[in-house]
Amino acid sequence: MFSETFAEHGLNDNVAYTCDDTFSLISLVSSGLGVGFAPEWTGELPGRDVVLKKVTGIDLKIGLGVAWSKDDPTAARDDT
């Protein structure tokens, strides 16, 4: 579903890696290996060192968030 949404908004050229397993994606992000778009429910996962900020302005069947490592100095940034 995300791939089609990214294509609609012309974002596929900016995707370096895709991962079909949400838990693997969150593990990669929490290890500091980049950022990722993940379902909002991943923010409730225990023991994960990620920050998840809600994506707005896109109507999806599920909530979408941008996840990145809590150790990243920009994790606390709030541009809303």
C-alpha cells in the first residue's frame, strides 16, 4: 500500500530500501540505519528505541508515521 501512495506523490525515487516486515523495519530504524515509514501502531511496541511522528495530509486506510532512532538528535524535533 505504501509503494502505491509514494508513487502517487512522486516519492519512489527517494526510497533507498523497502521492507515488507514491519518488525524488521522498526529494528533497522532503532539501530540507527535510517528512517522509515511505518504504521502508527508500531509506536506502541514495547522496548523499541524509535520515535514515531504521525504523517498528515495523506488519507490512508491505516495511520502512517515516520520512525527514526531515539538516539538521533532530530528525533525530538516538532515541525507542526
